Amino acid sequence: MRRTVVTLGLLGMLTAVGGLGYARERPELSAGDVDTSDASKDGDDELASDGDADEPGTKDEGDAAKAEDPTKLTVVASSWEVLAPGVVANGGLDPSEDSQFSAAGLEVHFSPVADDNDIEAKLGLGGESKGGADIALMPLPAFVASYERLRALSPQVFFVVAWSDGRDALTGDASLLSSPPSKGEVILSGRRGSAESMLALFALDAAGVSPARVDTVAPGLATKKRAIESLRRRKSREIDAREVLLSTADASRLVPIVAIAPQSVLDSKRAAVVDLSRVWLEGTRSLSADPAGAARTLSKQEGAPKAVDLIDALGWVDFATLPESASALGLSGRRAANLDVLFARTWDLWRQSGLLATPPPQRLPSSAVVIAELVDAEGVGTTTRPSPSNATPDAEPVLVHRVQGRRLSPEAELALINEVGFLADVFARSRIRIWVPRDADAARRIATSASDRFGLTGERFEIVERRSKSKKTAALLEVLPAS
């Protein structure tokens, strides 16, 4: 009997020691963590330790809160006035309490930068990185000039924000745009790759000066003889109006300011970019209704110009409507100067001038997804074209396009139809004077064909009936001053 008692006592001690050792190896099951008073309660605690998986509503509510987190987008531009509609809708560069973007489920941050090189750097970093950006607003010529460096991002134009309307201008030797020398170098003073320098190359090329003959020098270094100076206006009265040869107030549809984003952003944040564009359009309407209030909102931001200077700067841009953006991207209308054509012509000018070294992309790097969704949701009307009045008989043309040779071949006539349509589209407020020295009927055919193809009215053209046996000019197009 005594032996049995001793044996049972030893077995009890061994069991206790083993239990303590197991508890030391598994501290989460130690006695202090377990309530043994109620077995059913133990089961509840074990489920709770697994994340309250069965507790009603907890996980679902967390998922819903996460789904409702705003999508963050950072938008960058090289000028304050271009950002104006977005800043107005946002209540500042960063979201305010009553931000229209926040109401749409977006967290939008706007960032003005010094120049287009900064835009390239920010897009390269990406919006998820500090100091980076998801979307850039920049003139199409600057985007074309940057494309080779941004190509790896697959940047896409998805929206037309505005048009340069007098912001880019040319001064200098007026004879270079009317009767340029047939040989020799022409000096262009301006920023390489800028919208204003593209305007200069475009005008010189139309006049008969190949971009390959143009030597671009830094701003302010050119003499006035056989030189053109390209300028970007930041304030009124910076240039003597009598010295302006041509500006985008004349060529009001030559330089669009576009919104671009890497393809990865459009793929991963498509719905957010659509909402951003929709709220942006609301911002343009608010800006139009109260430009002074918009200028005050901008001027309160750190580093912003004064309100009076912002009002001045806003006068040099024309913000686009949804129909205009759709038309420019080729989704409506019969525009001769849509973005595809403008991109290709700008690329050709930059390449001939030595700025770009590669052939252009096979098609415009653009995405119509955003515009298409906005059009589906809001509908799109037609864009109205201005009806310019007759220019005075002695008005000097602002641009001359000369076709060299004695006669106009059938191939050259077809090319001239496209050029007439392009010039009528770009110079939306101007009449185009057409002169075919040896064949007035050809001039009328060109005007009629351009009207039919591009939806223009006959009043956009003025036919010169005078005949001539000129040996140097097969045809002449003159763009008259805007009215």
C-alpha cells in the first residue's frame, strides 16, 4: 500500500514538471493567459485571438473604409495660370475642406515648377514618390521635344487643357516672314524645345525657310537683322505691340496645352483620372464665372504671383471645353489641325532643326479613354467656329506660304488643299487669301475642296483673280490679320 502511494506521488510530480516545461516552450499558452473558469469562454477567446473573424461587421467595415480611401493624384505644370481651374476646384494647391476633388473621392495635389525639365524629372519619379507626379500639363511642342526622354514611360495625351492665345509671340526682322532670302542662315533667338520657338520655326517654314537653315541661339543674343526672336509673354506690355510679327493670338489653335500621363497611371487609376478631368471642367466654368476670385485663390498660395499678375497671365490662355477637347483628339468634327497632325508637324520641325534625332511614333501617343467616358456621361455638343469679317484691302498678311515653281502640279494642288484647311483651322479668326497666278480656277477649286473636306465656310477664303506669268511662284497663300 505504501509503495502504491509513493508511486502515484512520483507520477504526479513528473506530470507537473512536464507541464511547466511545455508551458515555458509555449508561452502563449501559459497559465496566466488562460481562464479556466468557463470552457465556452475559452473558445470565444481563441476565436478573438485569430482576429475576431466571426465578430459581426468588423472586417466588412474595415474593408469598406479602405475602399473609400481617396485616390491620390499629383499634377504638375510649369506655369501658375495653367493650373488655375484645378486650384480653384481644389481650394488651393493641396486639398481644402470643401475641395470638389475630395467630394469626388480624390486627393489631388498641384505643383507649379520652374520649367519643362522639372516636369520630366517629376514624371520620371512617379506620383507615389516624394517630389514626383502622376500627370503633367504642358504645351504640346514641349511634350514633343521631351518625348524621346520620356518614351520609356509610354506617356499619353489624354486631355486638352487649354490653348495658347497670345502667350507665344515673335519679334524681329519682318521680311523673313514675307520675302525671306533663298539662301543663308537665319538666326532664331529663343528657348530650344519651347512653344514659342516652335511658332517661329512654323512661320519660317511656311515662308520658305527650312528649319535646317535656322540657327537657334539663347534668348537675347540675336541681332535684329535676319533674325527672329521668340518670346513667351508673362505680362502685358512686356513687348511693344508694334514689334510683334506673329503670335498665338493669330494662330490661336496652333499650340494646345495638353494633359499627359504615363500609360501605367491611366491603367491603374483610370477612374480617378476620369473624375479628375470631370472636376477640372467644373473648375474652368468657375474660373470663367469669377476670374478675379480665381486669381485671389491662386495668389494666396505659397510662391504664387500677385493676383493682378495672375489675371494678366490668364488672359493669354483659352481654356478648352469638352467639345473642343474631343474635337482636337479626333473624336468629333473634321478638323485639319487635330492633335495627330500638330504632333507630326511639330516633330518634323524639331527633327529638321536638330532637336530630335529619331523618326516620330507611328501614331499620336494618346488615349481617348478619358474623353470617351466623359462624352458618354455628359454628352458633347459641336464646337463653334468664328466667322471672321473681311480684312481691309491693304492689310498686311501675318503669314505667307509660297509654293515655288512656274505651275501648280495636280499633286501640289492636292497638298495645297490640306495646307489651306490646316491654316484655316490654326488661324481660326483669319481669312485665307489664295492666289494661283496662272490659274484662278485652281484657286477656286482649292477653296471649294478645303471647305467640303474640313467643314469650312466659303467666307473663310478670298480668291485673287489677278493673273500673272510669275516664274518663281506657282501659288501663294496669305493669312490675313485676325478680326
